[in-house]
Amino acid sequence: MCHVRLAARALLLIVAVPGAAFSQSVPDTLRLDDALALARAANPALRAAWLEADAAAARVPPAGALPDPALQLSLDNRPVNGFGTMDPMTMNTIQLTQTLPWPGKLSFGQARARGLAEAGRLDADEVEVGLIASVKSAYYQLAYMDRALAVMIRTRDLLRGFLQVVTAMYRVGTGLQQDVLQGQVAVAQMTEDITMVTQDRLAMAARLNALLGRDATVPVGPVVLRVVDDTLPSVDSLMALAAARRPALAAARQRVAAAQAGYRAARRGLYPDVLVGISYGQRPRYDNMVSLMVGVSLPVWAASRQLAERRETQAMEAAEEARQRDLCNETYARLAELRAQAERARNLSQLYASSILPQARASVDAALAAYRVGQVNFLTLVDNQMTVNRYAIESLRLLAEYQDARVRIEALMGAGTGDAR
């Protein structure tokens, strides 16, 4: 009986000591703000998006520029026999011509290019928003894994302590071999869980490094899970903010405007372009001559060219309008889904913290007291401790899920843009 009391006191010490160690803060080796700054500066996908936007902006001036003039030099009316200059019709001619498109063709074409360039810039903003959300999500997942590993290691230490006690009791004849075997299995299972989460953390760290534009093997130390717990606005309020601020929605509007401008330019395709020119003829034996010319293009192939272009641009305009409506609907549905996910995670996390975890810890204390007097077996004590471990990890996972849903909502509302160049 003395051995049982000593073992019970040892169990109390095992339960109490790791809790104090776990309460110590974990050093922050990678701050979230630093990670975001690295991603904005070095992420290759974001840089590619900005370069594509620059390329689209460079297409705007050419779209409104006149066609290049044509300069022509000709030797006119030279005799085949000798190619001389004795014939009175012989001239050396320089001719300059310029095509003038029908009014509206260039202006609407440039408006289309300008709309596409603005859409490209907004697409780059959307890429940045998505990058920031991905970095935050990976960061929060790492923070969850760090905290989960701390809980698992603490639980494994407790189980090892339990195993030491029951092993000592078995050696002196007051314990059961079954308890020893159950303790060994519990420690092995917890070690397996720690190994799996450790490997998952390595993979997530590599993912974060890729987002930061770094080599996948760069070490990422423990990170801090910042808790943001406030009331989310209604879905309608979130959608109003997204409609006003999300770059992808603004880009969709710009593409609709660009398609409308393209259709207006195509409608003017049947109108003739004007060709003007001047030529100067130098005659070796007679007076020099000057000629002026004016011409127009003839849309003789309108059915297979201009009218086909008009149908194409009209279809493109309708397609862009449909894409815009679809993106609005998808944004609204995604906001509703993420808000429900965030609220569910937060409510469950609060329930675990306020009710389930305290009750689970109390059940461990009760099982420990009952084990002291032989009213419950060792397996019950282990099961109760594993229940505490499970709900503690689940509470951390829900917190990370809540934070992830929040950053996805922020991304849909356009939060996180900045100058990445």
C-alpha cells in the first residue's frame, strides 16, 4: 500500500511539472510581417504578374498611334534598251503616303487596350492578395503545428512518467504487466503522432519558403499564432466591401469596358480608311513634277472580315459580362462559406476552452485519484489523458482554421495589396 501511495504522489508530480514548462512562451523566430515583406519582394509569381501588367500598359500607346507612313522611291519610264534618261517621260520619283483610319477606330482601339492594361494591373493586385493570404495561411498552419507538437510532447512526457511508475510498481509486485504494456503502446502511439506532425511541418515550411521566394531547405523556426477574435460582418456587408475593393472584380469590370470599346471599334470596320500621299518627280531633261493623291479602302471582303470581327467582339463583350456576373456570384458564395467556417471554428474553439477541456482535465484528476485507491484501472487514466491531448490539439486546429478563414475573407475583400516592385 505504501508503494501505491508513492506511485500516486509521483503521478501527481508528473501531471503538475510539464504544465509549467508548457506555459513558457516559445520564441518567435519568423514574424508574420517579415514573412509578408519577403513574399512581396521575392515571390517570382508576383513579379511575373507585375511584368505582365507592364507589358499590357506598353500596348496602350501603339493601339492609338497612326500607321507608319510609307516612303517609296521609283525610277519611272526608263527605256528597256539601255535604261537611259533620254525619253521625255523618264522620271525619278519619291512618294510619301499616310493611311488615316476612320475617326473612332484608333480611339476605341486605344480605349480597349487601356482597359486591358488596367485589368492586368488589377490582376497583379489580385495575385498579391492571394499571395498574402497563402503566406498567412501557411504561417498559421506552422504555428498550429508548433503548438500541437508542444502539446503532444507534453502528453508523451506524461505517458512516459505513467509508464515509469507502473513499471516500478510491477517490479515490486504491486502493478500489472498489462498496465506496463498499455503504457508502452500509448507512448509509442504518441511518438508516431509526433513524427507525423513533424514531417508535415517540414513540408509546410518548404511551402512557406516557396511563397517567400527562398530555397525549400531554409530552416523555419517556431512561429507565433496571433489570436484575432472579433465579430465578422454579415455576408451582405462583406460582399459590399468585396465589390468595392477586390481587384479581381474591378478587373472584370475593366475587361467588360474593354470589350465594349473593342465592339465599337469593330462597328467602324466597314467605314473606309483614307489614304493621302504626295510625290515628287525629278525629270532629267524637263521640268520636275509634283503629284497629290487621295484614296480610300474598299471593304469588298466585309462578309468574311469586318462583319466577322464585329460578331467576334460582340460575343467577347457578352462573354466578359457573363464572367463578371459569375465572379460576383462565386465571391458571394465563397464569402458565405468562409464566414460560416470561421464562425463554426470560433464557436467550437470557445466551447473547448470553456467547457470540454476543463472537464477533460478534471476527469484526469478524478481518474488519478481513483487510481490511487484502486477504483479504476491504468487504461482509464491513460484514456482520459489522451482525451485531454485530443481536445487540446483540436482546439489549436480550430484556432488555426478560424485564422485561415479570416485571411481568405480578407483576400476576397482585397486586403493586403501594396507596391511589390
